[in-house]
Amino acid sequence: MPLNRPTASELVAAIAAYRQQPDADSRVDDYYGKIIRHLEALLAREATLSPRYQKNEREVIKQSADILGLKDSDAATLAEAFSQGVLPDALQKILSLWLPLAEEKLAIDNPRYPL
């Protein structure tokens, strides 16, 4: 799901740029160091967990398209169907697919979020 901004490569570049020219104030530098450690942990989680998440996301999109009787099983077609309100009869089935995926994404992006 390409919704994450900044991207991983943008974060890596920003971290490298900061490290090349850290703040002169040690308190500010310590603060940014803490942020960088959190970002590096996020990047590590994303690198480890993202392939499985992306596979599961493709599967959920396909299953959702099948439930809704869509001939195309891509995210854009599914989003269009959702926006047109084709969900009422299938809402519970769709939610049962998407909620675990949302929790999986949250575990990557914010593992301390209470589920």
C-alpha cells in the first residue's frame, strides 16, 4: 500500500543528511538522535514485515474483488467499487478481510498502538 510518506528511501536519505551535519546544540542533537533511532527501528520493521504484508494485501484485494464480483482485482478498481457504495451486502465479509490487514500495517508503522 503505497501510502507511506516519506518513503523508506526518503527517510534513509534524511537520516544520512542529518548525520552529515548534526545540530550544534547537544540537546537538539540528542532529541534528533532519539527520533532517528525510532525511524531506524521503523525501517527495520518495514524491511522485515513488508513483503508478507504486501502479499497479504494483494490476496485481500483479490478476495474482496471476488466477493464483489469485480472482473479486475486491483486496488484502483476496488477503491472505485467502494466509493460507489457496492458494499452493503458484503460489508461484514469485506471488514473481516480488511481489519486484520489494517492491524498488520499498524504493527509495522506503530507497534505500540494498542490493538
